[in-house]
Amino acid sequence: MLTDTLTQIGAPRPTSAAAAQLARARVDQLTKPLGALGVLEPLVVQLAAAFNEERPRVDPIGALIFAADHGVALRGVSAYPREVTAAMLGAFARGTAAASVMARALAVPLTVWDVGVARPAGAAEPRSGVRVRPTVLAGRPSEDLTGGAALDRGRLAAALAAGAHAVDVIRHEHPETRTFVLGEIGIGNTTPAACVASALLGLPVDAVLGRGTGLDDPGLLRKRAAIEAGLSRLGAERDPLAVLGAVGGAELAAMTAAALRVAHHGGVVLVDGVVATASMIAALALEPTLRPRLVFAHASGDAAHAAMLRALGVRPLLELGMRLGEGTGALAAVPLLRLAATTAAEMQTFAEAAVPDRERGGP
């Protein structure tokens, strides 16, 4: 069942070394000192390789948020009650949630998919342009990972299928969409994210233990105990799908599959914070060739995220101290992607501008 689901998602499309080489040569010849655009330069080259274009475009952009609840949240591993997840679905639909506001300001279509909220909201009319859509997992939160598998094989397969389907829906409605923001909402979900990252990257519990939504010290001790219990129950298992099922959650699995589906279609994923990064860790364990299609948007204010990024060898685009989730850190990086692509495409080279280059004493 799980193997069939992955087969249906498909393998990532190869990136283009030739396009990357052309983009690198062009960027080096723009009317500026070598490297003067800093991290924007390798970003343009990465996008060129991903989209097979010397002058890559990043638009259209689509944003997907996956919402789910977690049995482990009932152990007091979050500063907020589990009911907040359902309440936030209404805020998304009304356009008042942070991600809704940011997506609207950026003219990025946003869809929220319910993959396991304990009190499902059902389909919501997009009064704000944001759609909230149910799946077969609505009303079925994950189990407590400290005592048993968070997701059985059937629910794991359904979550993977939901993530891939969400991407296909966007591509059906907006066929040219090439950049995807992936986000999540789920009270307590940094605990399963920590378990997934620890298991698949070999990180100690202390490295992946963060305060999430603002845990106090007693709450942090409860979270540590939950992570340790989940990892102890997991044992030596390191198969990424088995890890997602045992100590993950539906929104993590959905984002994992969504990233793989985006890559299959030749797109790029803007990666958000702790939970999204944990999902990409699972996706990379399943398919290492996904890496060139991932743009890590920001470094979260949660210490656990820094540990994950270091282990991946990643330098994110932004460091703003954000730790909200919902894809907000990735949305914050959207203008940067647009600026990088537009600047590289519309600046003239030394030759085009008839400006003396470096060899002749120019800039």
C-alpha cells in the first residue's frame, strides 16, 4: 500500500546542470562586482537548474497548509490546548490568520487541508480567498506516539495521498504553478517533528528539544519525556515511512508527499520551520535527489530548527526569529525569491550595457 502510494507520487524530475551553468555565467557578468548580490546569486542558479531556465521565473506560487491534531498533545507538550487547531481553521477561512494575511498580501493562493483535526470544520467557503478542505482523515487525529504508532499503515497512506493530491489540485486550477509554500498547523506537532528529525538524522534529544509555542520548564520536561518515549518505542527502526507512521503525524506525512509530488512535476518547495523541515528530512531520506528542489526559507526562533538545519548543511535565506508555523516563514521569503529572479533576469550584463568590465578596470 505505501510502496504503491510512493510509486504513484513519482520520482523527482532531474534538474538541469546546463541551465545552472548558463545562469551562473550570466549572474557573473551582470553589472556588479562578482558575488555582490550575496546569497541571491546561488539562489538564482538553483532556481535555474530546477526550472531549466537561464532566467528563471518563480511565479505562479501556491501555498498549502496541512492541519492535524496529535494524541501526544494531551500530555501537555504544548503551551496551548488541542482545540486551538480547529479554531484556527476558522481563522484561516476568515482571512485573519497570519498565513492568510501574508498570502493575501503576496497574491499567493492559499488552501488549507484538514488531514486529521479532532473537530473537523468541513469545507469552508473562501470568504477571504482561503479555502479549507476536508480529507478522509478529518476528525481522526494521530494516536499518542508514546504508547503506540501515531498512524497505522492505512492512515499513513491516506496522509501521503492527501499531500500529493493537494499539489495536483493546485496544478489543475493553476497549471503553471511552479513554486510551492508548504506549511502546517497542529497543536503539539513539534514533538513528532523532533522524533522524526532525531530518528532520521541521528540527533540527540537535547538537540531537537525546543519550546515550540512557548513551553515553560515543566512543559519542556513533559515534552522531553514524550520524545524519549517515542524514540525508545521506535528502537532501531530508520525506514522513513516507518518512522513517519510510528512517531510522526498526518500533516508531516502530507508535507513529505507534497514535496515529492512538487519535485515530480519539476517545481520548487519553499521550506518553512521546524515541522516542515522534519517533513523534508523524511522526504530526503526517501528520495535524496529531491534536495536541489528545496529552498530553505528561514531559520526558526526554535532552537530545534537550528540543529536540523546544521545537520542538513543548510543555510536558510532569512533569520527573523519567527516560530509560528503555518508556512509564514516560507511566505516571508517569497518576495526575496521574486526579487532574486527578477533582478537576475532584468539587469544587464557588462556587454549588454557597454560598461567596462573588471578586466578593463570597471566595477
